[in-house]
Amino acid sequence: MRNPLICKTLVLGLAFSTVASVAAAAGPAVSNGYPGPGADAATGATAPVYDPFEKANRGLYHFNKGLDRAIVRPLAMTYERGLPKPVRAGVRNGLNNLGEPNTLMNDVLQGRAKAGGVTAVRFVVNSTVGVLGLFDVAGRAMNLPIHYSDFGQTLGRYGVKAGPYVYIPVLGPSNFRDGFGRVVDSFTGILNIHDLGATTTDRLAVSVVDGLDTRAEYDPQLKELNRVATDPYATVRSFYTQNRNASFTDNHKGVQDLPDFDAPAAGGKTATPTSTPPSPPSQPN
Amino acid sequence: MTSGPLTSRLAGPSPGLGPGPGPGLGIALALALAPAIALTPLLPVTQAAAQSSQRDATAEQFVQTEATRALKILEVGSDTDKIRQFRVFVDQVADVPRITAFVLGKYERTITPTQSQQFATVFREYASNVYESRLDDYHGESLKVSGSVVRKPGDVIVTSAVVGGAQKQPVPVRWRVLQSGSGWRVVDVEVKGVWLAITEQQDFVSTIDNAGGNVGVLIAQLEKHNQEAAASRR
């Protein structure tokens, strides 16, 4: 990476953090009128995820699963086993660092001054003291852990609805809002905004390494999900949707959006499995 | 079920959409977004809402006490010991009948009494298998309750963090506790925005939907799962 460009990046980062602190000073602590997602006033049962293309999505889900089994997972596992842990951690830190400017931009767009400040400090410290982002100095020594912000999240914070759920080939779960957000993120990522001399191949390589590293890291969780879920497609959809909603909904509102736990006209609590002590499985072994 | 870090990266940076456009376009877009930055002071600071909302000290105390007790159970003893004690613990602390009804979602209203009885049995076993396979994951963690939000009377969300042990950073965990006759009971738990019982409900309802509304298909699947779990224990 060339020097003037890093300077440019740092300047941009500092400019954003200034805006963020101004926002913090000026922004009164208004408690309501928050532009979150509309309350899906669900009672009794959870509002189902809007998935009008379920049939096609399921097809793509199975396509991805096949692709994962045949190519992605084997590559990811080779990547994981082939590199010593510290090297992989460095690569992960470097990838995370490349993502910070976009996180910062979205922190600012979302009016999250404190988060934006954290991101700015992280980026500056890790890019310099952390040797171009290879070491997460800010996270370890300054107790400023990483967080991720993206444009889909920003849209969600301003009340843009998720729209139909979509399962994207190779990339996985998304929806109209977040898919559009990804496109914007791909424009605003550091490798695009700043002329770091990155070629198309470089960008693709970064994406591939990022994808493989992520895949390897979450292998145990994915295995567990596939083992435990009765409908893994629906479970992934539920995970994704809940996690995304929580990423831009403030705690208090999120709590009010939860479905009531008891169904309004449930047929009584006839099921009393707890009255008998749980016994070892009496299934034929 | 692990509702752990899987989702963090699902939502995080992911392999981009491949080659992006040239830097010029990117800058143009950044400039186009600049006016929005000026508007940011108009956005409310969201923490304020949480602070002003009502807390419930008894619910917080309940979670703190019981979580400490749970982690203590997991600290010592043989696996069979832990499993036995933990099952007793779950029956005392969780509102299993309410959870059992909730995870069936809309089908809770149409299920026959016989199926309801069958489901309760297999679901109890299934849920036990899921968490029992993970009991070994805990080593010296502790839980610190940090607050609560009253959703409505008798329905409280308690916020906490799991610290220490294998955790490099505190992991925020939220508990949904409902008032029942004898005090508070846990009905749901959340990590990274994902609620366990809600996820379970969406999983189960989808399975039943795809079986044309036949709850028996779900029961059979859970039974099969339980048998596999039993077989792997032998």
C-alpha cells in the first residue's frame, strides 16, 4: 500500500469521527420517534418471515448446500488446517480492518456517534500500531471490540422494511433491503473508494479469503444447526432475520416487538410433561 | 442449539459482490451520502429509551441467582451427574409447559390432545439432548445481570453478560422471564438478537407447514433425532 493513500484514508477516518462527536454533542437524548422497523404486532405466534419466493429460495439453499459440500467447505477446512492459527488471526484482523471505513461511514449515517468513534479509533490504531491491521491492538489493549455496520443495517435503522427474504447463490441468506445494502457496500468499501492499487483480482481474492475464513470459523455452529434443526432452511431464515433486526433496533423497542408468549386462546395447559420426572430415553436402543 | 457467533458474521462483512466499479463511482456515492451525515444529530440517541424504561428488580435477582446456580452445577461432577442435576434444575427454572405450547405456534390451537401429549414428551427429550450435548462447553464462566425491561407486567426481559471462562469479550445474553404462580420462570433466551424459542417455533411451524399441517411429521422427526442422540451416547 502506498503512503499518500493511507494518509487519505486516515484523514477521512478522522473527519468522520469529528462529525460523529459533533453529532454526539448536538444530538439531544430523545427517547421516542425512533425510525425503527414497523412493529409487526404479532400476538401468540411469531410473525412469519416474509418469504414469497420460498420455493425458489429453497432450491438455491440446496444448491448452496451442494456447493458447500463439494467445494466451499473442503477449501475452507484446508485453509484452516493449512495455516498456523496466528497467521489466520492476522489475516482475519487485516480483513476486518479493511472493513472498518465502511462500518464507520454507516455508524455515522446511523447517528451512532459512540460506535463511530470506536470504529475510527480502531481503524487508526490498528492501521498504524497494529501494522496495517494485522494486529487488533485496539480490541485487545484498549478494550474497543469490533462491531460491524453496513448499509442494509443503516436502511433498517431509518425504517426501510426488509422486503422479501432471498437466498442468494454462494452468498446465502438476505432480503431485498440487505441485498441492496450489499451492493452499496461493495461500492463504498475501502478498496473501491481509495485507490489502494487493488485490481479486480485482488478484490476477488479478498472476498474469497474472507468467505473461506468465515466458513471455517463457523463450521461447528453450522454442523450443530444442521444436526438439530428439523427444517434447517427455516432455521437459517429465522436466525438471519432476527439477527439483522436486532442489529438496528434499539433494545427497548425490540422488547416491545416480541410476540406475546402465551397464545390468546390456547386450549389450556393440558401438556404436563414436567410432572413426571424426566427419565432416560425409553426409545428402543 | 447454538445461537452463538454464527449470526455475528452472517450479518457482518461477507464476501463482497466481487469486483466493484472504479474508485470514481465510489467517491461519487460517498459524496451523495454526505448530506445524510449532516442529518445525524436528528437521530435520537437510542440508549436513552432503555434507560427510561421500567426495570424489575425481582426478575433480575431471579436470573442472577439461578444462572449462578446453573453454572455451579456445570462446574463439578461427572457428565451423568451434571445431566441429572441439570434436568432437575431446568424443570425448576424454566416454564416447560409454556415453552412447549409456544414452539408449536399456530398449531398449538389445532393439535389433538393425544398429539399434544406425544409432542410434550418428545420435545422435552429433544430439548434436553440439545443442551446436554453442550454442557461441556462451560468452564468457569460467570453471569452478571445488568438490567431489565418490563415488556408488560409479568413479562420481563433481563439483560446480562457472560464473562470469563473461554470468553475473550463479555457475551451479552438476554432472558425472557414470565411470572407464574410460584414466581419467575425462564421461557426464552437471546444471544446476538436471536431468541431460542422463537427460532424453534419458526423451525417447527415450517416443518409442519411443509407436511401439510400434519404435526405427526414433526413428532416423528423429533423422535428420530432423540433416537440418534441416544444411540450416540451408547
